[in-house]
Amino acid sequence: MFIQTETTPNPATLKFLPGREVMGDQGVADFPDRQSAHRSALAEALFALPEVSRVFFGSDFISVTKGEGDWRNLKAPILGAIMDHYTRGLPLLSTTGEEAATTPSDDEEDTEIVAQIKELLDTRVRPAVAGDGGDIVFEGSGTVFLHLRGSCAGCPSSTMTLKNGIENMLRHYIPEVNAVEAV
């Protein structure tokens, strides 16, 4: 098994590409801390490394964020944990009583503006953000609140991405959008 790694705009996060589907069409799974990892044997194995502070599963990648330490010392144990998980054929997520993916569901009927915002985020923003090892979740309209996940959470360039990229694009296509803020 060959696992590629890519840097992300967040220097504390590396993106690992195992060459196979991770979450696929199931959405994404974000593990912002060690306590949230109980749903995944792989996330637990990664959090067993003391330097790991966040784990994120995308469609075909795994983003790992470090707290302390140097990537030169941490990369090999992460690669080992990922390889061990896949070669043992373990399931990525346990689904005992919980929804597998953490993609939010909508309880309320979408208005036309909200539907337009979501479509723009899904077609233009989410693929670019996933390319950097993260994800973005819509949380409200008027002032659009977005939740950054994966490598985008805590990234030094995320404010610039939100304001100069996403906010300008949404305001161009949807004049009703007043501002974009991170949650």
C-alpha cells in the first residue's frame, strides 16, 4: 500500500491520501479531539500518538493536525497507523447507534437563497477546500456563518479565504448575503 502525503495551507496539518476511498459519498467525519474518536478505530489509533490534535476524514483523504512536535518525527507513525488500519480491513467508522458521517442534515425547508448558497458552496467552495484537506459547513444566511473543519480549522489563511474568496463570490452571485463569518 502506498500512501501519498500533501502539505496544506495550515502548517500544522498534513493530508494523507491512501489511494482508496476513505469516506466516499458518505460525507465527512471530523474528530476535533481525542474524546470524539470513539466512533473510529483509525481515529483512535491516530490519537494514540500524543502529538496528534485533530483528525478529519474526507472522501479520499485523511487530514491530521499536530499540536506539538515535528512532522519529520510524526509522519512515519501516522503512515504506519493508516497502513495498519487498511491492511487489517477494519471498518472506518462504527455505526452502533450513531450516524456514520457527520455531514449536517437540514431540519427546516430551505429557502431559495439558502439553496443557492448551499449550491455555490457545494460546487465551487467545498471541492477547493477539500483539496486543502478540509471541509466547510453552512450554518446560516444573511450573514452566512460557515464552520471550517479539517485542516481549515485553525488555518492561518482561513480568514483571508472566507473574506476575500468565499464572501466575495457569494455576494457576487447572491446580493442578499451581507457577510461571511467563521463559527
